[in-house]
Amino acid sequence: MENTPRFDIARTGTVAVMTWRHEEQNRFTTPFLTEVCDAWDALAADEDVRGVVVTGAQEKFFSTGIHLEPLMAEAVADRGSVLVFLEALRRALVTATGFPKPLVGALNGHTVAGGAILAACFDYRLMRADYGFVRLPEVQIDIPFTPGMVALLKDLLPAASFRTLALTGDRVTGEQAKSMGYIDELVPAAELVPRAVALAAKLGAVNLGTYAAIKRSLKRGVLEVMERDDPPMLRRAAAGMTGG
């Protein structure tokens, strides 16, 4: 299992398609998030890549966020591992939010918790029309949002939509997620990745320096909160989770 690739990257013209295949639900672990971020950094530096699409290989899941069981099991042997994981998660959110090229999500199934939050960092989110729900269950599983997550979701969603998703923890269909402002387009499953690639290629056809500058200006407030306010909260959270 250790030798199984956690994702692969294929090129379609000027667009790189990153396909997650990390266990059955693309749940987050430290190695997975670290490798994804390292790959994003490499793609950002690759002058031949004009845009990136992120999708999942699984039939039913894009990502359901943190893989809590192995995280807590590892914490028994190494209390510092929780903070290492939380810093890897913060890096993923910052890297995706500030990615200097078009970053498009092709959400192939259920998009839940941290998976939904990381996808919220993408420039656009397309979802298959026939299957999958979006859910922010943190209120039901006793995991508060970080300040950066709140800033990100407030920036993306109308206030009433964020309130409903955050305070109920209920799942919403793709149609509902589109009406709430989370999903940009619903696409037949067979057309999902090709449509996302076409969108990324279109967005990447402009001067990428200008694209990155405009994106930084749009996301500056969110990134500032992530960089300034999240680290101290994550340190407190790690200490609380491990009894430190």
C-alpha cells in the first residue's frame, strides 16, 4: 500500500490534470497533502503548464477531508504529528488559494469537510450532475473552522449559504450547492474532466502574470488571515487534541 501512488498527473495540451487516488475517499494525511503541495509548486514553476485541473479517480468520492483515525493513532506514539498534519493542511489551503495559475476542480463525487474546504480554494468548481453531495459537517463532529477557513468561505459564498452549511452540517445536492454559490457548473460525468480542462485552458490563455496579480488582489484578505491567524489556533488545537 505504501508504494501505491497517491495521485497522478497527466498533460492535456497546456493543462495538467491531477487525479487523486489516495485510498477510497481521498482522505487527508500528512504524506498526501505534502506530496500534493510539492506537485502544485512544481506545476506553478513549469512554464509549459498554463492551468491545472484537480479531480478524483474514485467513482463516488472527490474527498471527505481529514482521515482522523490514523491521525489520532499516530498521535499516541508521536504527539507532535498532529501539529505537523495541521501545518500540512494549512499549507495546502494557502497553496491552493494563492496558486498563480488557473486551478479548476472537477468534483467527481462527494465533497465533504476538509475536501469541500480545500476545493473552495480553487478558482472554479465543476461537479458531476448525476451524483455527489457537498457537506460541511464540522459543527456535528466538533471541529471548529480556523479563521482562514471562515475568511475563505465568507469570501466565496453568500452569507445565508455559508450560515446554512456551517450551522446545520447538512449535506446538499449538487443542484443545491450550485444555487448556494459553491458549485459553478454541473456537468455530465463523462464530460466533467474535459469540460474542466477546457475551462482551465481558456483561463490560462491570457498573460499568467496578470492573472496571478489579479488573483492575489482578490484573495489578499483571505491569505492574510490564513498566514496570520491560523498558526496560533492550530498550535492550540494540536495541544488540545494530544493533551499537551
